[in-house]
Amino acid sequence: MIKKNNMQLRTLLRFINISVMTTVFLTGCASFNRSSETSSQIAEVPVTENPSGEIYPGKVIWHDLVTPDPVLAGQFYEKLFGWQIDYQDQYSVVRNGGKRIAGILKVKPADGKTKEGVWIPSISVADVDAAALLVEVQGGKILKGPLDRGKHGRVALISDPQGADFVLISTKEGDPADSKTDIGGWLWDEVWTTNPETIQGFYVSVFGYDGLFSDDGYVVFIRDKKWRAGMRHVRDENEHRLWVPVVRVADPQETANRVRELGGIVWVAPKDAPVKGETALIADTMGALLLVQRWPPQLSTEEDE
């Protein structure tokens, strides 16, 4: 993600390790009940205009927002982050500063009930079919695929052993190269789990992570000396097992204020973060969760590499 020394590693963990175990949050946060309902519409758009020619296993290289109202949700992000969205009937493409970064997939609740949105990451693997077999061996489920999605690559929609959904992906021309994260771009991704001891081995096996870094119970998955994803222990009795992305912002407090103005929810304000002012946990107008974070932090003199 970002080149860091040991001190910076510990510093970043303090910023992203937000306490989310509040009653109001645990009873109200978004859940995603079976992304397989619309999995046949997984994007066929390429994940990048500038493929590297290389595969970076274990790296999150794409994000999909699954939501019942793409326009309402999209307008929230356009005004909050300045994203540019090409709205289509079922699948809309999101850009940040002209760079393709995500898609928005429309989901119509089958039972007539309100369905909240959720962000789903696509994680790179060298061989989707082989990784899918490992998923089943390790106790996960294949919800859809593996199948080819044109220029997007070969994909499979997966549920980990605790029910958090993500996509395995193998691109045809290579993944996006590691680079500095722009304001409004994806800074990080983490999976929330109620049982990190059992789920940790699942992700290590499926993605071949060859290193782990832990601080106060927060685990970072490392592959080829690169930070690729995090794992957060969420202590609750509800079904809050999902992946949550992190967007880089210039000012978390200003972003949180804007979230409220736009009709979203601020679950954890910057002032309540472990290092005050650096992060916030928010939800869009359709309930999809994400974190926003300033990087580098104000107290740091280090710059992105």
C-alpha cells in the first residue's frame, strides 16, 4: 500500500483501528444478504486503463458497490469525493480524477423489503479456479463462478467461512501497479470478523499471504513485503461480517460534516477515533459502510512513496 518503516506501521494501525463496538452502530450497520442474487451482472469493464502486465496476488484491485439505488448512492459520492460516474441501467462505472476505480451494481430486493448497500472488493489471484478450490477446502463458499467476464478478467464470487463476500479476480493484461493513493482514492481494505483466529488461516491459504503484522489485535496481511489488507476483530453477536474499504481524504472532519449534509451517517466521528481527527466511519445514503482517513497524518512528516 504505502512504503513504511516499523514506526510508520504501528502509527497507521493506530489510525485505522477505530472502535466500532457501540450499540447504535451494531444494530444499524449495513449487512449484505447474498450477493449471489445479482452476481450474474459482475462487471465486464477493465479494472484499469494502464495494466501492468503483472499479477499481484492478495491485492485488492477493484471495488463494487451493490445497492438498490445507484443514482441516489452515486450522487452522494459525487458530492462527497468528487467522483465521476457514468450511470447505466444495471452497472455504472466510477472514476476518481479520471481514473477508473469502481463500479456500482443495481440490486432490486426480491422480497420487497429495504436492502442496504455494501462495498465488495475484488482481490487478485494468479488462478481463479485454483483459488476457488482452496476457498471450499478452507470452509468458504463459491456463490457464483468461476467465469470469464471479458476484459474484466476471470472471476468468482466468494463467501468466506463467516459470510463476508468478496470476488476472486485474475486480470487478462495485468493488475494496476502499486502507486500513490490520490485524494478520493482507495487507501486500504479490511475484513471484519467475530473470530479472527479461525478466519486468519482462510485468507492466508487462499491468497498466499507470506507475512502478518499485528497490533492490538488488528492484523495486516502481507504478500511479497507489501501490505495488502487488514483484519479487524468486531466483538458483537450480530452478523457484521463484511469487507470495509478506506478512502483517502484531506480532512476527515470536513468530510464527516459533509456526509451529514448529504444525508449519510457518521457512525464514528473523527473526534472519537483513537488518534483524534484522523479517521471516521461513515455510511452512504443507502447504508453502505466505509472508512475515510487522512494520509499521511498531520503529526507525520513522512510522505507517500
